[in-house]
Amino acid sequence: MTNPAKQEAQARKADQELLFKGIAIALIGAVILLGPYFARSPAVQELLTGGQVVGWFALVLGIAFLGQYFLRRRARR
């Protein structure tokens, strides 16, 4: 038999990890997308402009993780 308190603690830990991943990945995506506007070096601007697809993917993935976190949190209440 499993302990309900232990299951609850594991669920909370998994939710917190999901929240952290969502925030981190969304921030990485935002930095990649906004980087060309703040970079001073033309080489860095060109590099970051070439990574637009990666930036959008990271941003959408991070938002999806955050959405999953909020859905899980709402379902647990």
C-alpha cells in the first residue's frame, strides 16, 4: 500500500519541477527572440536572428509546461 501523504508530496514535487521547467524554458525562448534587439555586435545579432525558430519553439514549449502546471494545480483543488 502507498501512503497518501507520500503521494501528495511526490505530486507537489513533480508540479514544482514542471513550474520551474516552464519558467526556465519560456525565459530562454524570450531571450532568444528579444536578443537581436539588444545585442550590440552585428555578429551576435545575426546569430540570434538565425535562432528565431528555436526561440519560438522554446517559448511555446515553456508556456505549454506552465499551462500543464496550472491545470494540474486546479484539478488538485
